[in-house]
Amino acid sequence: MIHTVHKVSLENGAKGLFIDIPDASVMSFEVNFRAGEYLVQKNKIETPHLMEHMLLGANQKYRKTKTFQAVFEKNGAFCNASTSVFDVNYQAECADFEWDRISELLFLAIDKPLFIRNEFNSELGNVKEEITLRSNNHFRHLSIVMSKEFGLLGTTDEERLERMDNVRLKDIRSHYKKTHLSSNMRFVIGGKLPPERRRYISEILENMSLLKGSGRISLPKEKPVKIDKPIKINNETVKNLYFNLDMYLKRHVTLSEFYALRLFNIIMFETTYSKVFGVARERGILYDLNSGFYKFDGNTNLYLSAQISRDNIMELLDILVKEISKVLSGKITDKDLKSAKQYALGRFELGGQTVQSIVYDYSPTFFLEEKIDSFNSQFQKRTEAVSKEQIVDITKKLFSQNVWGVGCFGNADDELMSKIYNKLSVLWK
């Protein structure tokens, strides 16, 4: 979708992007505060999560969550929130005809929450149910355990449930007051946004009663370290293996490296004709594989995860080691590069079909670094510019850091885990 990006800095310190999409029939909002779990005591780790559950509820104008949600959703609008180690995000989407009404309601909720006792008690129960539900996700469990072994911030669901009752209503109110500062707020709003609409929303934001604060709250400096032995979480009721491989580059990739790493991921893992996943599928040893990479403060992570049987795991790793070793030795064909670029460009066009997808493309980079990656005008040019040498170079840099770890959840034993670790370790020698 054709769009224009307008970066704004408001007098109260809030900063954001207005993404004007002239043909849009919906409006999409994403609002971010550095307000995550790293800012609270470990014994009260669920404070930010409980806060975001309550914020889109009772407020100064609508005294019950049920009332506010009924008003918000009456024309099909949507709102939600999420909490991570670093951030609390609020999202909303609505039809274009009610863009002004939903703008006012969303920022009313953020600006004037009540945090009342009976809703706190209700959300304690709801969050316990949510965490119990998430604890059934074996990949999530494995990933959190591995993150802690890497020396990164992380809390298992069992620990969260144990510490839930330490949180008091006064902790919610205190955390909100400490973090929901206008200068700590960042936003990305997409839709039909001519100048008069941008002015209207800017005025709402400027007139919020949030304390200004002294700027964006800083992130913790995390330094991942190598995991020197395989992580095993044995569960005999799970008959296959939940396999996870993580590796880190202890800096952000540059823009050109980002595009090269994207093509590396496509060539190796992303398609059913890729060098690793595609071959594994062709041999009938692997149903699905998840891969990707992301940036967080001062680091870049590349990850792979899959469910696979004990009988097939070593054959998958044989393929993995063989194909990555080829890249590390500079062996990428012109055909593979061309094919990956075609796939990347096609996926980009598919991904830019909705307002929400465009907003979500811009928001991670803007919230982390306050930078704008102009996907609309530069994606094809940057993708076409990637050379085989650049892909080899970023792959070598990633593996040269020697910060990696492997783990399995399920029907694993020490002997098998040792074989898995030794098979993979040759890539870092």
C-alpha cells in the first residue's frame, strides 16, 4: 500500500510516526512505553503485566471495564495490550469512519485509568489463567530457560505464578506513575492521515495529563554468553523433541547486514525448497521449522526451532551443518541468491496489504532505536543490492562470536543431547 511517513516530536516529549495511507479504510494504532519487567523487583515480576490488563478498563469516564469495552467495540473496533521484559504496548484498530472516536477513547484509557480494587482482584485471576495456559507451550518454556542460561533477563511461568500474590494494587499504581510519562511514550499510527487528522491526534496527545518525565527510560545492557552444555528439559509424556538453537551477534546488524541476513534465512530455512528445511521435508524427517532473527538493545539474535522425533534429529543436524558450512566457506550459487531475492520481494508485497501490517513493520525499529526504515521506497533496492559476499560475510561474523546454545524439551537423555551438541559445535570451530 502506498504510504508516506511523518515523524513527529511533541512538546510533552512524546515521539511517533504518522503513516498516511490515502486508500486506507481502517486506522491502526500502536503505543509503546518502556515499562516492562526489568523495571520491577523480581518478587513482583507480574506488576507490569497486571497493569496493562487493567489499563484498558475502568477509567475516569467509564467506571467499569465492561462499560468501556462495550463503548470501544460497538462498531467492531479492537483493542489489546501486551507486556514483555522491556516494553508495554497498547494496540487498537478501527474502521476509518470512527477514527476520531477511537483515538479519543484509546488515549483516554492510557491517560486516565482508575486501577480499582475489584478489577485488580479479577485480573489477578485472569492473569493466573493466562500464565497457566502459556505454561503448556513447551517452546516457550524451553526458550525462557535458555535465555536465562545465556545470561539474559527471563522468568519462567512457574516463577511468575509463585510470585503473583506478592503484587499489590499500590504496586500497579506506582509502576504506572513511574513509567507512563509522556516523554517515555512512542507511537506509530497508520491510516488515512491528512494534515488535519494528524493535527487532531497530536492535540489529543499534547493535552494528556501524563507527567512529562525526563525522557525515554533507558534499556538494560544485556550481554549474552555462550551456553557451554546442552540444555535438557526432560518430559517423558512428550514423545518427540522440541528443539531450539540460538546464536547471538553482540551488536546490532547494519542495514545492509540486515538485508543480507534476511536472504541467508530464506536460502537456508524459510521455504519448502530451502537448503535445510526444504531438504528435510523432501526426506520426510521434519514437518515444520521456525526461524528468524531480531534485534534487541545492543544484540542481534538468530534462532531455529522445530518439533522432531528422536530418530530424525541427527539427520536434520547433518543437513544443517553441511549447508551452513557451505555458506561459511563462501559457497552460494547465483541461482540461490536470485531465488531468495524473488521470494523476499514477493513476501514483502504480500505483507504490505493491510494498514496493521505496515504499522507493525515500522514500530519495532522505531520503538527500539527511533529510526525509520523506509520499507515502501527502499526494500526492493536494498534487497537487489545484496551480494553473495555480503551474505557470507554476515554469516561468518555471526558464527565468529561463538555465542550460541542448543536445548531440547521432551524425550531427551544425556547421551542424545551430547551428540546434538557435538554435532553442532563444529560450526563454531
